[in-house]
Amino acid sequence: MSSPAKSSSPTKSPAIAKSPLANDLPVPKGRIFLFLSLALVGCLADLLTKYWVFSQDGWFYGSEWWLWEGHIGIQKSLNEGALFGMGQGKVWLFALFSLSAALAIPIWLFVFRAAHDRWLTVALGCVMGGVLGNLYDRIGLSDLEWNAFDPSRAGEQVYAVRDFLLVQWSDRLVWPNFNIADSLLVFGAGVLLVQAFFSSNPTRDETT
């Protein structure tokens, strides 16, 4: 009795999983909503708190209003540099960097499909909110003038980031003044670092 003929068709090998950044699947609509929500809510929170603080005439530039006496308070200041006051006077350079980031982040997430990674989307949504909030100040949309801050520049438009959150442990240990946008930038960068160190095998989640 002859044995049955073997099939000559080649055996198909299992599909090789693609990297989240290399797949051809569209980004889930929920991921787009997540990014936009974080960016817009973060930016609005930053701009509204800045507007409220800097519209208070009783809080003068350089004076403190304490929430926790000697440690946490509000102090108006203007930063013509970057985070932590670095690069003072180079406001237009940092504005250019901010504009570049505001264009690059959505391209990376939704054109190159990095948004398949949920935590990357969260991190960059927060970063985008912070970038937009500080960019608004750097290009002078706050409509502030230097009158109450620097009499020698009275009448000049302010092209600087409005900072107001004051945190210190003592008179010698004072954290540089910051705002909600700065907090979003630091939080987003922290999420990226944690993901880089602890997520060696990122998984794709297409459900949200």
C-alpha cells in the first residue's frame, strides 16, 4: 500500500511581530483624543493660572504670598531663558525650539505612529501642553509690559515666560520659580525616562 503523497506547498512561517513604530496599522482614535486632551487641558491650566496670578495687583513683583509660610507660595517673576532660568536673554532661540517641538511631536506620534505606545502618548501630551503654554508667553501673546517689573524697560512688550510658583526649604535653599507648563514638561520627561529604563519590550495596545 503506497503512502499518501506529501504536499509540495511550502509551510508558512508564523508572522513576525512588528515594532510599534514600524507597523502599518492606523493609530487608534482614542489615542488621538488622549493626546489632544492632555495637551489642551495642560495648556489651558497653565495659561489660566498665569492670567489669574498676574492680574492680581496686590501681589507685586518679587514679593511673596505664602500658602505654607516660608516654604510654598506665589511670587511673580519673568524668565527670558529656559527651564530653571538657563540661557537668559535667548528667548527667541527657545521660542524657535518650542515651535519645532510643537511641530515634531504630532508628526512623531501620528505620522510615524509612535502613538501606538500609550505611555509615550501620555508623556508627549503633557510635554505638548507645557511647550504650548510657555510658547504663548515667549512670542508675547500675554500682552504684558515691563512697567511693573523693570522700570528701565517701561513700555516694552514682555517676551518672557511668566513664572509664579515658589518652593523653598529655607532662605538659602530656594527652587527656581516655575509654572504649570514647567511642571508638565518635567512630568512628561520623567515618564519618558521611566519608560526608557523599565520598558525593554514595549507592547502595542490598539484598544484605546
